[in-house]
Amino acid sequence: MTGLRERRERTLGPYAPLFYDRPLELVGGDGVWLTDVAGGRYLDAYNNVPHVGHAHPRVVEAIARQAATLNLHTRYLNDRVVDYAERLLATFDAPLDRVVFTNSGSESNDLALRIAAQHTSSEGVLVSDFSYHGHTRALAAATTGLRTREGLGPHVRTLRVPDLDGADRGHDEATVLAVALDEARAAIDSLRQEGHGLSALLFDSLFSTEGLNRVPAGYVAGLAALVRGAGGLVVGDEVQSGFGRTGTAFWGYQNHGVVPDLVTMGKPMGNGHPVGGVALSAALLDEFGPRNMYFNTFGGNPVSAAAGLAVLDVLRDEDLVERARATGVVVRRGLERLVAAHERLGPVKGTGLFFGVEILDRPRNDPRARPDPASTRRVVEALRARHVLVSRIGREDSVLKMRPPMPFGPREAELLLDELAEILDARPFGRCPLRSGA
């Protein structure tokens, strides 16, 4: 392991992050399980790239068959690419009836912002004040959840996303909503006053980087109305929440009763094969297309399309969206039992197969209680030692991040919950033991 890490740093540099104090060297995957170089097996409760499971045989076979037949860019007619576009678009709400394929979520968000800027003749962008949507130069200037040298662009305004289970806990929901929308109005006014105008709101409907915030009912719809009233477009980033992840809808935006003007996609589309895309209306594409010769060498190539089609097939045939809903119920109930038993755990967060719970430095009813990232990290490391993989999210990195592949079922959920319970019962973290009453 040490030799491989040294070789990695000599070639890739030491700046690309690795998980865990002792990084894992993984050599194989199957469903919701991973295998390390020594043959150890790990329950994957983290990775959403293999959306329908590691090395799913139908996806592997589809990629191999198409790669053995033909793989080119999209300047030639190919039925596989069009088949995928038709199948994918059938999952969206009107008026989203066109798709432009890319290679990643970053490319997708970059293209969406470009389309929005041309449509509105404005540059102003709204994002949350702790978010991540990609690594292009345009997105680095709108990144608030990671360190970037560019810093926040002068054309970007940030919004504090309310959290009824966090900073806004115990406050009247209608008041929280009104304050949040007033802050959005002020941000839009600021962009107008400084001559940027409003181009787009870019948001993740799960608010995952933010820590899986539970927002007031009507928050996203209210934001969308304000943005559209100011002439801007709404961009829904579905990289985290799409393809049934929430268990209650195929697309995360559907849980908010809003249809974005553009929807961006990435990671889960090809189950690990690089695929991304932007769904939009014919009207928007017909405006953008004649003015721009947009061409993407690998976006939507036949092998990517074959992978994407196989993912859609597996989601349907294995009923994975319903499975995510049912397993999510099991997980929530189990986490709620842990919260009841451990006073330093905050409320359960998330839905479907994206869930979490915050760890605090004091009992949650203590007004001095604050997020405890150090204890959260120790829990993550302790789970890794027990061969269960999770991570951390949130402004303070204090929320356990659990986002497994979609085949993750009740049996795996109980294993995760059992391991987490043993860790919380056995070990004190920080100044106050996690065990209730200790």
C-alpha cells in the first residue's frame, strides 16, 4: 500500500484526496460489496457512481458488446444513441423534451450555465452558501463547499439554505420560509444593482453537500418563482438525487413540485462509465443551437448510450426505486432508534438511499450543542475498521453520509445499523459519551 501511494503521489501529485487514515486499495466490486487487495470484503454504504451496483452483469455486458461493435462520436447516425435519448427523456416532465450529452456532471452544469447566460443575457448566478456543482472554471467561481483559489465570482450570490432539523430547528416553519425567501430577494436585487442581472439558480434538490437540509414546504417552489420573476432560469442538479435515489420520485426535483428549466446529470447515468447530460426544452435548445456549434467528442457515444440504457433497464426490471423507498424506511426507523438511545445524535436526515445523522459535541437539548466533526470522523474510521464504508458531509463535516448503490436492501441496512450501534455503544467521542445517560 505504501509503495502504491508513493507511486500515486509521484505521478498524480499529493493533492488528490484519499479516504480514511489508511487508504483502501480496492480491486473488485460486486453489487453493494467491495473487495480490497488482501481479499477483505466491505459493505459499500457510500458510493453512488455504481448506481445499480458494482459490476452489474447487464451493464458490463452492454458496454462490452457495444465496444466490440462500434464506438465513435455523435457526428454519425447511430440508433443506440437515439434509443437512449428517447428512453431517458420519457422519464422527465414537460417541457423537458431534449437532451445534450456530456461526459460528467461538471460539464453538464457548465453547459447549463452557458445556456442560461445566453438566454437571459445576464451573468448573475445564485447558489447555496455551502455547495459543490463541479470543477470547471465557471463552476469553481460558484463553489462554496470546497476550497478553490478562484474564490467566489463577483457575479455570484449565495443563499443560506434553511434547515428545520439544524439551525432553524424549533422555529415556526412559515417564518423560516419567509426569511429565506426574503434573503433570496435581497440577493437578486444585489445582482441587479451591480449590473450582473440574474441568469440562473443552480441547486441540488437534496441539498446534499449542505448536509441534507430539511427545508420548509414551498421553499424550492418559492425560489423558482422569484428567479423566474426576475428573468432567470432554474437549473436542477440531479447528479446526487436523480435516477430514483430518493425512493419517492425518479427525479429529486419532483419531490418539490417544481420542474426546472434545465436538469443536469452525471455520475449514476452509466454506472461508472463516464456519461453526463443536460435535459431542457426544445425552445431553449432551438435558441442555443443555431448560435453555437456545440460538439462533444465523447458525450453520448454508443458505448455510453449502451451503458445508460442498461442502467434504465436494471432500474425498471429490479424495481430499484421502490426498493430504495422501502429500504429507506428501514434505515430511518433504525437511525431514529439510535437517536433515541444516544443524546449526542441529531435528527435523522435524508430520504430513500441518501441518509445521514449529525453528531454533536453535547446532548442535543443543550443550547450550547454544536456540530462535532472530530467525533464524526472517528465514527467513519471505526466503521471502516469494521468493513463498512461511509463518509461525512455538511458545513462542519459532522453529518454521517450514507449513500449506497441502489440494490442496497433491508439486510444490508440492518448490518450497517448494527455496526453503527455497536460503535456508538462501545466508544465515547469527545467530551460527552454518545451513550445516553453516560
